[in-house]
Amino acid sequence: MEIEIIFFIILGIIAGTFSGMFGIGGGVFVVPFLSIIFNYMGFEKTLIIKYSIATSLSIMVLTSISSFYFHYKNKNVIFEILKKIIFFMIFGTIIGTIFAHFLKSEVLTILFAVFLLLISIKMFIGFNIKKRKKVIYPSLKILSFFGSIIGLKSGLLGIGGGSLSVPMLSYFGYPMRKAAGTSSSFTLIISIVGTVSYIILGSQMQSQKDFLGYIYIPAFLITSIFSYVFANVGARLANIISNKLLRIMFAVFLLLLSLKMFFFDLIFS
């Protein structure tokens, strides 16, 4: 058990540091690394990706509380949008967790690997959505669509909503700080709803040691603490390393993770 604790500490350090450096939810790092650790620990292969996704969302709760509180104090959360999108986001998250519960592990692994590959390509080419010069408040139809998709993607893959919500809010003319702050509130809601959903959906496995539904409690406790601490370290490193180098490092890292999931988790497993 001691070696697993070390693994979770290292994962927390990596996830927190990279999350702070790259400004993206730690789920893109936590899910693939948890799958490696859980495989080493001998967990049932058909459930490893589901354990990883669920545990990733639970880890996200602590870090998202801290992020949301910081942005709330600095008045960076757009509550008018949050109030209108929250129902659709909760609905999407629940549906996403239900899909993940019933989908085969191979399908979930492919979906996550494809998601990592797409983000990697985006970072390589430096694609940015054109921003409006003035703020245009999005309609309820747009918010309902994006809220549902953000929740669905997050509940299904165990990641935060920033990869979609920040570009969406930026497109409508909101400053990056407002977009990031509002996105932190989305991630907090998604992580709480997703965690509760995976506890309920995996309740038949509560007899397994150290599990609460699909969530592996030791990984949640250890990784979330170290991720929370080292997020500040990553944010400081981001101010030292050039943006271009940071983007390339991020893209290469995600590409390697994607290839690892495609080949080693699927083809050679």
C-alpha cells in the first residue's frame, strides 16, 4: 500500500502543477494517470476507466472550491449566466455519468483518448476563437445548449468545463478573467454533481474495500490535497516559462497520453 500512496502523491503534484501552469482542469492528467496506477494495483480492467473518471471528479471538488472562492472574492463570476445555465449543466452532468456507467470501458477509453488528441492538436496549431469587441449576452437557447454539452462531456470523461466554457464566454466578449472565474463556478457544480452521481451509480460496489461507489477514497484524499497545494506552484512557473514553450510542452504531453491510451490501454491490453 505504501507504493500506491507514493504514486498518488506524485499524481497530485503533477496534476496540480500542470493545472496551474496550463490553466486547464486537472482531469486531463488525473484520469489517464489514475488508469495506470489502478492497472498496477490489479483492479478489474473493465472498471478501471470508470474508477478513474469518477475519482477524478471527486478530486476536482477541493481544487474547484479554492478556485471559485478566489474568483468570487475578485468579482470574476458572472452570476447572471450561472443562474441561467446551472440547470442544463446539472442535467448534462447526470446524463454523462449515466452514459459512462453503461458504456463499455473500451468506448470510454477511446472517447477520452480522442479528447486528449483534439486538445493536443488545438495547442499545437494555436487555434483561438475570434472574440467580439463588446460583450453580447448569450441567449437562453445558447446557454442551454452549451450548459448541456459542458455537463455531458464533464460527467462522461471526468474533466472540468473550462475547455468549452472559457472559449464560449470569450467569444461573447467577456474578459478572460470573467470567463475563467465563471468557468470555475461551472467546474465546482459539475464536480459535486458528478461525484454524487458516481457514488449512487456505483453503489453496488460499496462492498469493495476503500471504495465509495466508483470513487477510490485513498486516491481522492491524497491526490486532491497535493493537487491543491501544487496548483500555486504551477501558476508561478507559468509566469517564468514563455507562452509558446508552455503551449508546445502541453501539446506534446497530451499527445503522448493520448497515444498511450490508444495503444497500450486498447491494442496491447
